[in-house]
Amino acid sequence: MEVEVRLRCGVIGCAIAPAGASTGSGEAVDLRDGGAAFGGYDVAHAVRGVEEEVAAALRGRDVTDQPGMDGVLVELDGTADKRRLGGNALVAVSMAALHAAAGAAGKPLWRYLLGEGPARLPLPEIQIFGGGAHAGRRVDVQDFMVVPVGASSFAEALDWTAEVYRAAGARLAAAGRLYGVADEGGYWPAFDANEDALECLVRAIEDAGRIPGEEMAISLDVAASELHQAGRYRLGLERRDLDGDALAELLIGWIDRYPIVSIEDPLGEDDVRGMQRFTAAVGDRVQIVGDDYLVTSARRVEQAARDRACNALLVKPNQAGTVTEARAALDAARAAGFGTIVSARSGETEDVTIVHLAVGWGAGQLKVGSFARSERMAKWNEGLRIEGALGDAADFAGRAALGGSTPDGSLP
Ligand code: PGA
Ligand code: ZN
């Protein structure tokens, strides 16, 4: 769903809402029409809501007052989860208004958000193998990613990633297991066990001439809510059910044996106790990211900080439904000492707003999917353009951007 915001001065702001496949239950609702057309995914109803109600409510307002505009959207919708007008409709309006405001100021969005301060390009995490809901559950873990922790610039980080991506493809081809790519452009995960993907990833890093852990580390998104059934976690590929403790033990074993620096949603979105125990066990060694667990909600971030249930936030603006609410979640995470990662969704477009948010908000990290397919490359390329525009003034977040460590590692 694309929205245009036109200002009296003639400036137009434009944004497109993304969509997730492995959504958290606490997310703003992605409003679809249902019925037979387009498999039920049409957005005619959401479009009508913007053209009629939203346009009438926003016409004449000051576009530079983003919190005010977003407040109107939230009030107009009137539901806790934005199901009346749709989180997809509202986030597109909110981001389009933000683009219009930057355009009116005559600035690139990242600079408009940042002000005159120094700009830092984010540390990227890039998917090499897709899995879970993004690959027909061919393997259980959703994202096998690399993090170029030793790179000295965003461009170098992407150069290294390109080489690792090629090397991983070459390994799969040599094994007769190269079957194209999954939803986010990572290779189709034709592995016999989840751990085989980790093994292959380390070898690909070495094939690419990089030192595992030192130059190129590994990040996982377990998306464990997708595995959760009746209090247990189902590893379909390995034909076994684990309880929370056993899943945590399995993941900690991987952390011990592989250069993993970040792990997202290691346990289910309702498993507070599991997340606490996991964070107490390894939160001083790895970044523990809440995606489905936090759904870009400031309130949930504050609770997770009190619970010591993770130490980093994935920021997906469409989970919140407005730019202002996404920013509030990021601020809450920062106040808690959490790492922050601005993230795309598995359903993406050419829209590059999130790259500007990552730089303009100084988030430190960016997650976009793999190093293939134009909806992914559009984001990486935008980051390169920003770094190029900054020239010598460009700074790169690097390893220091990773969240980690609980204050004392103890359970509350
Ligand atoms: P989604 O996946 O966009 O399908 O929710 C991305 C993620 O889990 O990080
Ligand atoms: Zn996730």
C-alpha cells in the first residue's frame, strides 16, 4: 500500500508499507480485504480509509509536527491494534508525511532526522540462508545471517558480505543443493539439520577470505514463536519436540561452538521466563533481540528491561503503525541500554525509508534480509549513497553497535 502526502508548497512525500510473514501477535494489524480476490490480500478497504477519513483529518495540518500528525492517526483509528484503518495504511501515511517534511526542509530524510550532528552508518546483518516461515519451513531457524563486525565502513561491510554470499552459493552448488532463494533472498536452506547451516556459513566466511568471528560473525533469528506449540518447541527438520530449557540449551551449545554475536527471538513471544533465563545465561556474551517479543512497543521494551528478558530491540515501524510510536520504542530501548536494529519485513518493496531511519535515528544496526533481489538491494544501495554523500565525514557503527550484557547477569 503506497501513500502520497502533498504539501501546499508542492512537495510530495511518498512511502510504501511493508508486510511480515512471521508476525508477532502484538503487532499493529495489517488490514486486508479478505474474500476471493488476490487471495484475500487486497487493500481496497485500507485505501478507501486513507482517501476518505485520513485525508480529511490531516488536510491543513503542519507536516513538521510528526507527533501531532501521528496522534491524529492513532485517535482517528481508535483501536488498540489499529485494526479499523489498518497499521499498513497508517504507517504508509506516517512515513509519507515524514518524507514530505524532509522534502519541504530541502534535506535528505536521514539528515532531516539527525540534525547537524555526525552521521554513523549502521552495522548491517545480512541473511545468507533463509528458513522458517520464509522457506516453507525447510529448516526451523528463520534467518542465518552474517554481521561484518570487523569492517571499517558500510561499503566494506557489503563487499565482504557479497563475497560470503557468493561463497555460500558455490558451496551449495558443489553439494548439488543450490535450489534458488527464499523469501528474503537468502539461499534455499537444503540442509539435513539446522546446525549444518551454521557449519556451512562458517566455511563460506573462510572461503571468502574472512576470519570467522573477528571479521565476519554470525547472527540468528530463531523466530521461536513460529515453533511454539502447546508449550513445546517443534523442530520439524529434526523431528523432535523440545521444552524451553532444551531449546535454550541447544542454542547455547551453538553459541559456544560458532561465532554467534546476536540471536533474535530465541524463545516464544509469551515465554517471559524462558527469555529471562536465556538472557541471564548468555546476555553478557551475545546480543539477544526481541522482535515478536517486543513488537516495536515502548511499553513492552520497558517491561523487558525490568524483566531483563533481552538486551536489544528490533525496530519495525509497521509493527507500531506510526513513525512516532516506533521512535518511542527506540528511545525506550536506548534508555534501557539496549542495542537497536532498524529492520525490514519479509514482504518488502523498493521503499528505503528504514535506511534513513537507521542513520537519522543513529540506531547503530540495520537488518534488511539478504544480498539479492531488488527490494533488498534498494536498501543496501541507499546506505551506500548516504555513506558516499557523507564522504570523509562518514562514520561506521561497527561491532560496538551490538547490544549485550545484562547489568549483573542475575535473574530478577
Ligand atoms: P517477518 O520476518 O517480516 O516475516 O516478520 C522478519 C523477522 O522475523 O525478523
Ligand atoms: Zn524476527
